[in-house]
Amino acid sequence: VTNVLVESNPEDRQTTALPLGFRAEVGSAGLRSGGAHDVAVVVSDRPCASAGMFTRSRFAGPSVTLSRPRAASGTARAFVVVAGNANVATGPQGEHDASELCALAAASGGVAVAEQLVASTGVIGRRYPMDRLRGWFSGLRPGDPDRWRADATGVARAIMTTDLVAKTAVRTVGPARIVGLAKGVGMIEPDMATMLAFVLTDAAVTPPVLDRLWRRAVDETFNCLSVDTDTSTSDTAVVLANGAAGPVPEAELAVALREVCLDLTLQLARDGEGATKLITVTVHTARDRGQARRVAKSIVNSPLVKTAVHGADPNWGRVAMAIGKCADDHDIHPEHVVIRFGHLEAYPDIPGPEGLAELAGIMARDHVDIDVELGAGDAEATTYGCDLSDGYVRINADYTT
Amino acid sequence: VTNVLVESNPEDRQTTALPLGFRAEVGSAGLRSGGAHDVAVVVSDRPCASAGMFTRSRFAGPSVTLSRPRAASGTARAFVVVAGNANVATGPQGEHDASELCALAAASGGVAVAEQLVASTGVIGRRYPMDRLRGWFSGLRPGDPDRWRADATGVARAIMTTDLVAKTAVRTVGPARIVGLAKGVGMIEPDMATMLAFVLTDAAVTPPVLDRLWRRAVDETFNCLSVDTDTSTSDTAVVLANGAAGPVPEAELAVALREVCLDLTLQLARDGEGATKLITVTVHTARDRGQARRVAKSIVNSPLVKTAVHGADPNWGRVAMAIGKCADDHDIHPEHVVIRFGHLEAYPDIPGPEGLAELAGIMARDHVDIDVELGAGDAEATTYGCDLSDGYVRINADYTT
């Protein structure tokens, strides 16, 4: 049993021009140090079908509460992203600032405020530097021939925080292109969506169909990702489809959307804060998909499994522990469970000294695949994560100071 | 609002003689390197009332499955602990080995097998070295005047794994003494009990009363502890009461039991793997105790809160994030929430530069107390944990190799 994981090849990543009819501008409003880009605006030159999924956090910020109904209307066509400040837990002033930011972006892009989404990422509990943001937008006009030249990689780079690489993914369906971009990489256990993922396509699709395809794709990809079990207050995953390339078969669009989301999910996991390895966990023969995902999440989130993978310590018993933590799953019985690392069985056929050496070798690879059979049914699920390193601790012990 | 946390003072710890009528022997059977003690046996010379709580893990080992019904019978009077090997995920052979170990211990202690409990801690998935254990028990007889001289500290030391300090706690109620001992300190998010805690008393109490007092004490102490969110396969918390000191008022016994358990819980949190600081989180004005504990656990378990405490980074927004993660608690509204560190309010009255400097100072202390009001009711709960350091990663990346 293996997982076929298709990540973008370098050739794909060189061709991250936006789909037909989209344009983007990026720049620095001074929220991040050293002049790094920290603002991105993306606009479609025609109406769009839109769908979005957002964090379920009780501390969701005004970016989320403003964007959620607009994405749900099915007709959003532009988004602005600010990196370096989450604008969360900032009270009524924060709501006011988010509304003003939307108005600035909508005017600069030439769209109605109701068509404008906003997303924000960075430190919680600080106000936006509104003067700087006003200054940046004051020079941006819809028709400026010298601006609006960013591609998806440029946008992905502008919205990075602790990300080490810009994350994009591209697929084609007939004449249409599907271009995705995302950022992570800490506070990542998406509950309805991950920390800022955007997919643009020039395929023609109605809002209800797009919404259905999007929910399914997000559920099997971003919602199966965890870097550190901490759910962001700002998670946002939005798709915009402007139809510039005409209609495409729905089934093919569904596959391409899922592939783009999975590709971004794998890139997010690999670039998890401090990560040195990708971990994938597939649970088979579960009672239902919920049980499969619960067990797979328990394994991919266990700090003891993550540190064992980090140290290439063939301590497979920690996977048994993490399965056992699902204490309310009374139909999980150790005598029916099988644990494998790649193709090597670790339980119940416990490896001897040679097997443990082979297991250590498998765990030293840059992708560790853990495969579990529960023997409780025929459902399965795969989760995506990374190892836990001293790098994670260092990054997060000193984040704001 | 403050928590009064009474940890054992050094004087208490010097008087860890066992209660009347109990005796203990410790030694090395060669499971741990360097001749460290790794076996402990404790026996009452007369019948006991007993109560126990055990892990709910689906991968619970034979130590747990053997001991659970015996403790529930209310008449257990002896236990044996092996450190360095958990005897978990070892199949039918592991069950056979656990039974033989119980028989060896019962014979050496002079009790019936049905009165004998067993607990085990260490690596998962390896068989006991039965020859060595047989050898160690072959020299131990119930009446040997040169043996059976260990006190609670000696037992606590013999059952350590990654613990840095032996953990004991003592209280008195009238003529009776309550002596507790425990070990941690990784794979600690007890679900029904923590990794190996034992309390002995010479108070006279019936099994049903003891069971009731014990469940309440464990629920408010060990079950509110988390070092790393990973629930052990071997969690065991047992109390034995042999009545040698006669009856005591039930209410006083309840308080003393809870204090002993809380004392051990705080010691376990402080000695969490890699820990440099104790974190306590109290959630007030919750809808019910379940909500209070869920939110307090979400905060004390958040790796981003734990790393911020480690680095004394005054990033209070992560506490807001961790509250927000309780996404199904629809009666949590940010506008009703108050977050404090000690007496310093961080939200909604957000600190300025001076306040942040003060907050950094509070977070640099060796005990960081986080206090949250939800404004949803009048229930409260306190949880106990520790910071997340590079030390945790190093200990667990290299555990078995």
C-alpha cells in the first residue's frame, strides 16, 4: 500500500502566470522588516464565481468575519492580503481598520467593496499601521500599465511570514488553468481551511458547483494537514473562477482542484516551522472516514511520534500509543491493528535488530510514510504533517521579541 | 484571583517513611543501564481497601489489564513496578510474562496473586528480560530482616525513567499518614490517571468510600495535567489503605488525598521532559466544568503558548488563539473574555510597551500563571503543564537509540 504524492515539478513552478483575466500587484507597506513585500492584491477583470472556507476559531478576526459572507455570496472577485499583522483581538478599532483596508483595495482594483475579500496573517493583538497602508494604496490605480504585473509566485512570496519558500501549484483542464498559492507554516491545524490559500481559475463554473467542489477538495487536503495542532484565528481558503477560458468538464475540474490543494498541502507540511521531514499517515480499514482521520491525526500530531521521526529513532511503539489515545474508539483492538513504515511491518510482526536498523534507515528519509490498518471496516484517510525539531522551539520561543 | 499551590516542603520530603504496616523493597534487575534501580515491590502486612484508575488507551498493556479488575475488587494490597520496559504491544507472550511477574512478586511479598497489582513503564514493544526478573525475585522472601527497608523516596527513585527528581508527597490526618509517590514525565496527558502514581495510607476506610474519594482527587489533579498531549499506554494511579492507624474523618481524608495528588501533579509538571517552567491555567466563569477544563487544556497544551512561555515572549495573543480553538463552544465570545498573566491583564485591555515589558518579566518566572475569564457561567477549572523546550525535542528524538 503506497501513497502517490504528486508535488509540483520545477517546470510547473516556472509557469505561475495568473489565469486569463486576473491581475495582481504586490509591494511593501513597511509591516515587515527589511523592505520585504507584505501586501498583495489580486483582482479579476470580470465577475467571478467564488467559494471560501474559513477558520472556526472563536477568536476569528475581522478579516475572516468580513470575508466569510462575501465569499459565500458566490460573487467575490478580488482579495487583498496583509502579512506581518493578523489584525485579531483588536476590538472594534480592528473591525473599522479592516473595512477601510477593503475600501482602499476595492478602489485600487476597480471593484465594488462587496466583491472584495481580505485576509491577514501575523502577530495577534496589534493594530494595523493604517497610515502606511493608506500610503501604499494611494499610488495604485486599476489601469496603471506599470503595475499589476505580479504572478502567483510573487503573490505567494509577498504573503509569507515564517515560510521559507513560496508555495504555488498549477494544473490545466482543457483550455483552463488552475493556479493556487498558499502560505503557512505555524499555528497550522486547519479546522475548516488552512492559513491563507487562494486558487484562481479561468474555468467557467457556477457558484453552487464551485462551492461543492471546493468543500470536498479542502476537506481531503488542507483539513488533513497539521504542523503543530494550533488552529489559526485567520485561516482562509478561497477559490475564484472567472470563466475567461470557458466551461470545462466538472469531473476534471474537481480532480484538478483537489490536486492543486494537495500539492499546496504537501508544500505547507514540508515547510512546517522547523520541519526537516514530511510525514504522511494513511489509516486503512477504519469503521468510517471520521475514525480514519481521527487516528491518522492522532499519529501525525503526536509530539513523541514527531520527535522520533526527527531523530530517525525506530521507536514504532509510539505509533501504537497514538492509536491507543483514541480511547473512545471501542472497535479498535490491538490484535487487529497492523503498523507499517513504508513497506516495513513494525507491528504485530515486531522487527528484530536487523529490522530495527532498516526501520531507522526508513525514518532517516526526508519523507516518512506511516501506514496503519485498523481492521474495523473499509474506510481510509490520509493526514499530512512534519517532524518536531529544536528549530520549531527556537522560532516560536522568540517570535515577537 | 490567585491559585494557592502548596508543594511539599523539604522537611516533608525527608519523612517519606511508609505508613504503618507497609514495607517496600527496591533493586536492580538490569533493565536500566548503569545498575540503576528498576524494580520496586510494596506490600501491606494486612488486608487493604484499594482503588485504582487506569489509562483508557486502546493499546493498554497487560500490566493495566491485569491490575484493573484487581484494584476494582477493593482488596488489592501489594504492587510491583518495573521501570525501563512498558511491556506493551507484546502480544500473548507479554500477557504471560506479566502474569508470571505478578506470581513472582506475590510469592516474594507473601500475598495472594489476586491481591497483587503490577505497573510497568518504559519502551513499548519489547519483551521483559524474564530471566533477569526471575533472578532478582529468587532472593527475596517475605520475612527477610535485611530487605524490605525502602521508603517512599526509594520507591519513587526506583521507578524513574526520564524523571530528573523522585516525586513524593506526605500529609497527615490525625494518627494516619498519607504517603504518595509518582513518576512522569513524558507521554503525559493522563486520561483517567497519570503514569504511575501510588498513594499509601494507614487510615481505615472502606473500599467504596476510598473509591469515591480517589476518583474525585484524581479528576481534579492528575487528570488536569499535560506535559505533551500524549496519553500513555500504562497510566496507573492506585491508592491502598490498610487501616493500621484506625479511622479518620472522611472529609479530612478527602482533603489530604487531594493535596497529595495535587502536590505530585505539580512535581510531575515541573519535571516534564525538557521543562524549565511550571504553567498553571485557571479558567473562570465557564458554562460548566467541562468547558472550563477544555479551554484550560487547550491553552496548557498549545505548543505556541508553551514555546512563548519558554522564551518569555510576551505573545499573549497565542492564549486568545488557544481559546478560539474550542470552536464548538459557541457561547465563548471574544468581547466577554479576559486574559491575565498573574495579575496583569493582557486582553481586552491590551498592554502598551511598558505593559509588554512587565509581561515579559512575568513570563520569565519559573511559574507562569495564566488566568482566563469566559463570561459564560460560574464554573472553573485549573490545568497544570510546562513549557516546550529544545530539551524535550532532544530527549525524544534519541530515546531508544
